[in-house]
Amino acid sequence: MSTIEENVILITGGTSGIGASTALHFAHAGASVLALGLDAQGLHAPRHPRIQCLELDVCDSAKLSQTIAELPQLDALVNAAGISRHAQEYQPEAFLQVIHTNLTAVMQASMAAAPHLLQRQGCIVNVASMYSYFGSKDRPAYSASKGGIVQLTRSLAQTWAHEGVRVNAVAPGWIATPLSEGLMADPKASAGILSRTPMQRWGHASEVAAVIGFLCSPAASFVNGAVIPVDGGYLTV
Ligand code: NAI
């Protein structure tokens, strides 16, 4: 079994929020990290000598597949890139863009990563959501994409399991990131979220990163096809 220092981790959406925090989690543990995303040199991008940030649109399917295929080694793929377009998602173009970014690109990244992961007995962790469980009239494409992520995770968990590649997901609740800062700044929306969250606070991106780290670790060697809520109990209410 390889040590964490020998591992290479690829994180889509690694340039902000949960993905950036996950990149730092792995880098602090000693792994080498490639963080793909938009605004790769921006304010939210993680800074660490073992993290390389690369500007790449996951909807550029050819570039995504080529970039992954050309990696010399890959031990874990974390699919964290995600967007919401809110009510615009009722328009066909925005609907397709959200589905492509949040779901189709996850399949494409996973297929491109598979040869590497088979070689290294690696793993994939996808980022689902509480909208994997609930519908949302405010963001129908986001909710559909996150519902799809759960079934994609369960399907791919069967695909390579006999060859030692595990596929799992985390389902974050309300986490303080650039994606959610509009909601956090809205006192009414924020109060509604906090009153329904048994732990009565927003989660930290590092708390999601820690569970992703666990799922990629030898401690999770028999965990496959699982979707782990990281939501302060939101789903229990
Ligand atoms: P964020 O906005 O801070 O980060 C999103 C990341 O995705 C950024 O690195 C961005 O560059 C990347 N990205 C977006 N479109 C892309 C594209 N076309 N190509 C490449 N990269 C792209 O958001 P956050 O909150 O960190 O979200 C990360 C994941 O967690 C997403 O999948 C989101 O749906 C999920 N999530 C977030 C929750 C929250 O409360 N913040 C709750 C549940 C799930």
C-alpha cells in the first residue's frame, strides 16, 4: 500500500470552497494535489507548495479528458466542481450548463481517471448535496444534477469494485463558501437555514474536506457506494 506522500490527488473545483479546502487537507497530509477549476489564480485558490492550480473548464470535455489522461499517476479523483443558476435553470441553456458541470463532467472525469485508478487501486469521491434528497423549485437543474450524482456514484461503485477502485460521495449541508455567501448574507434566508439545522450553525469547508479525506484513506477500505451527509443533522429534521 502506498503512503499519502506518494499519492497524487486531482480535485475538480479545487480552486474555491470545499474543493480548495480538500486540496489543502491532502497537501497538509503530504500528498501532491492538482486543483482544477475556474479563476485558478483567484482569491479563493488554495496556496501550498504541493498544490498546483490549473485553469480548466470541466465543460471542455476534450481538454478535461486529455488533462487527466496525461497525468503520470493518479490515486484519487475528487469531483467537487459545481454551480447553481437558481431560477435561470428554467431556461434550457442554463439547465444544460448546470447538468453538464455538475453531472456529465463527473462521468467524463471518472472515465478519464479510471485507467490510472485501476493501476493504483485508487478511489473517487463525488460531492452531492442535501438537494440529492430534496427537490427544489428554486434550482431544478441543481437538484436534478445532485440527485443524479448519487445514482452515478452507486453505479460506478459497482463498475470497478472487483478491481479495487471505490467510489463514494459526500452530501454537504449548508457550508460557508463563496457559493453560499449570498444566502449567508441574507438574514431571513440564513435564519431559516440555521433554525432547521440541529447544530444551528453553518458548516466549514474543512469539515467536508475531512470526510472526503477519510473516504480516500485506508480507513475506508470497505466503504463503497456510500453517500455520507455532512450537514449538522439537517437531513434528520
Ligand atoms: P464554490 O463556488 O466555492 O466552488 C465551486 C468550484 O467549482 C470552484 O473551484 C469553481 O471554479 C469550480 N467550477 C465551477 N464551474 C466550473 C467549470 N465549468 N469548470 C471547472 N470548475 C468549475 O462552491 P462550493 O460551495 O465549494 O461547492 C463545491 C461543491 O459542493 C459543489 O459541487 C456544490 O454543489 C457542492 N455543495 C456545496 C454546498 C454549500 O453549502 N456550499 C452544499 C452542498 C453541496
